[in-house]
Amino acid sequence: MSFLRFLSIPLLILAATAGPVFWALPEGLGLARSLGIVVGWAGCGLLLASLLLMLREPRLARGLGGLERMYRWHHWTGMAAYVLLLAHPLLLAGDAWPNNRQLAWQTLSPFDQGWPVWLGWLSLLLLMVGLAVTFERRIPYRTWRWLHIGLGLAVLLGLLHLVLLGIDEPVWPILGLATVFLGWRIVREDFGLAAQPYIVQSANTVAKGMVEISLKPLSEAVSVTPGQFVLVAFFAGPTFRGCGEFHPFTVSAVGASGEIQVGVKALGDCTQKIQSIEPGVMARVHGAFGNFLADRPSSPQLWVAGGIGITPFLAQIRAGLLKQQTLLLYLYRAEADAAFMDEIKAIAGRDPNLSLRAVATGNDVPDLTLLLPDAAALTQHDCYLCGPPGMVAGLRKALSLKGITPRHIHFENFEFR
């Protein structure tokens, strides 16, 4: 990642935060009240930046270092905004506490206040609920999604709280931008206005609980390269009950006429339904996102795939002969889980730069240090990892122990909603 792209999100957050704080910088007030005003406006700026970082636009994602990076910062800024906004009324009350404790309590208590204060506390409560469900992975996606929308409502209510208090500037511009960002996300992305129409050409079971789906564009095809993922919503067919929700799937092949193939593993309610998908089902595709295998150096490479993590590597080797000496270490629990094994063996037999090592690990956690090549064999290698988060974390640690520096370790996570 370039240095400018690395700084893009921090600079964006700084600009969104510094502007309101500079405008509202208090003068002649007590320390606690001044801090209360500053952290309140800083929280508003962080919320605005968080809303921008939740947008799923390919060009924006490329400029900011990838959608996954945007979402990590989106979560961090949302949490930081909540902490600052929670400190806002506490500091205001703290300003009155030494001289008038009853006034301090009235500052905190919504029961003695009007609608402006009620809206402020309601905004904080919605932020708390929305942030809490963000970290709960067991909540069904549909439920999680609607609860997460409460975060957007919390932002609007918090800004309306300021308007009703008589603070018009710069609240109206912030409120306008927040509304645009939320509307953009809901209409263009959640409802699929930005997505392109596709149709399912075929669906083949390639492993236990995993299907590969071929999609043909019905209008303009999305631009995809090996290693990227797309957001796909599948709708109802003659017998297939569609999900209608956009989920991320890594592309396993890119056709010359815009066709794409995606691998889907049964990991939840929607992906379980997709295992029985049929040709003719309509779909919408949005993207593409990610730069996992882009701009690879000419140095020798180690690829490690775990389970469904084989799909980005499969797309790359299907695209043609490799230019770098590459060892593909494919890990799976049992033979029934080894998707595309025959095809990968055949490609490795034709490509002089590709070597394959396939390992059935069983149900126990494998010793990754023993599975990886020796430190001497990894000299000057770039390592690409794709699979479950626990496996990727273990591989990063094992590679570090073998002397591989972080700049030579590239990985893609599967924790994405």
C-alpha cells in the first residue's frame, strides 16, 4: 500500500473531526464545560467519518486501501465516537458539580429536560445497542443488519438534538452529509441500485457444503480480477427460495465475456439455502472489491489456503500460467472438503511455476509451524494467506517465527458483514 493511501483514512477522520471542533472551540468557559463541548463536536465528526467509511463503492474503496480496511476504521471510529459522546453530558454535569450538585444531576437526567435532551439520550442508547450487536457474530445476518441500521438513526437523532438546542451551524451541513451517506448506502447499495443484473448459468457441488456458481451478466459486467470478491444477492427461482441480501463471495474464475464464478460455502442461513440454487435464478452483483493478489512482486511466493480460502488462488491459476515460482499449501479437514482438488492438481501438472502440497488436517488444530516450509526455504518469499481468521492468525505467528517480516505477509479475512 502506498504511503498516501495508508494515510488517506486517518487524514479523512482528522478533517471530519477538526472542522467542527475548530468551529465550536469555546472561550471563557470552565475546563470541564469546554472539554464537554469539544468532545461532543469531535464525536459528531467521528460519526460523520464512520458513515462515509461504511459506503460500498469500488472507487472509494480503492482510494482508501480496500473495503475491509474501510470497515475496520468504520468500527473503530464508531466506538470512539460513542465514548466521546458519552463523555459529553458527563463533562457538562461535571462543570456544575462543585457548586451545584442538583444542577449537575438535572444536566444528566432527561426527566427534567425537554425533547432536545431526550433525543440526545435516545441517540446514545441507539449507539450503544448498535455497537453491541456489531461484536455479536451469532446474531442472524438479517437481524444484525436491521439492528445495525439503528446506528444511522442514532446519528440523525443526535444531530437533530443539536438543532433543537438552537445550534444550527455547522449542524445543518453535517446533518445533510449524514443523510446523503445513509441514503446512498440504503438505496444504492443495500437495495441494489448500484448492482448489475446477472443470471445463474450453473451450480455445481465441489465439496461438502460448498457450491460453485457461474453467473452471466445481463447488461454491463462488473470489472473483476483474480483475488477480488463481489457482493451478490440471489433472488427466488422456480423452486429456489432466494435470500435477497447482498453477501460477499470471492470470485473463483473470470470469463472472457464477463462471466464470473463464485464459491459459496454453507456458513449461515442464507449460504445454506444457496447450496440448492438452480440455473435461471436472477442475481445482482456489486463490486468488485479487494486487492489481495494484485501487484504481486516477482519474488518466489508461498500461498496458503484453508478450506473455502482456496477460491482466490484458484481464480489466479485458472487465469493462466504463473510468472513467479509458487508453492500452494492447501489445508482442509478431510478429502470431502477438498474443493477443486482434481482441477488444481491438473493445473499444477501443466504450470512449471506452480507446486502443490495438499494436507488433510483432520478436526484437530494442526501444528502450522511443521506444515510450513523451513525458514531457509522461505527466504525472499512473499506469503499470501486466505482462510478462517484463526488459521490466518496462527500462520502469521508461525511465519514471523520463521523470520518472515509483516511486509511480506499478505492475507484476506473472512470476517465481513
